[in-house]
Amino acid sequence: MKRALLVLLVVLLAWAWQERQALGDFPGILPAYSAKEYCSCRFVMGFDVAYCRSYVRQYLPLSLLEEDSAARTVLAEGLGQRSQAAWQGQREGCRLLP
């Protein structure tokens, strides 16, 4: 039993080492997706706040989802990362800000 657990641990560590770049990028995906999709939902499609919040809800919760209606920007924070999206215009939609 202990040997099987040790083999499983070694395989898991080898997989994690191979996927280290993807695993390192993962925390930034949640807030980036949420900011961009919420911005598009609100300012491109014109849906209400409650619908858009439920639309971007994920299994992993955001610690912050803030909308500035006047500036048409959205700030999302989750897993220790922040992303901001802004409405560019009717033809361009929303994009992530650097």
C-alpha cells in the first residue's frame, strides 16, 4: 500500500513538473475571464447586473467583482490576481487592460 502511494506521488509530481507553466498561469485565468465576460455581458449585450454576475459565476469564487458604469470598466480579483476589462465601443466590444 505504501509503495503504491509513493508511486502515485512520484507520478503526480512528475506531471506537475511537466505542467508547471500551465499551473503557474492558472490563477490569472479566473479574473481575466470574469472581467472580460462580465464587461461584455453588461456593456455589449446590455443585460442587468444580477444576470451578469450569475453568468460569470465559477466554481472558484472571485474575491472582488466591481463595475464602474460611468467608465464602463470591470475589475475582477480571484486567486490573488487582478484583471480589468474596459468597453472599447459597440463594434470592438470589451478588452482586457494591461
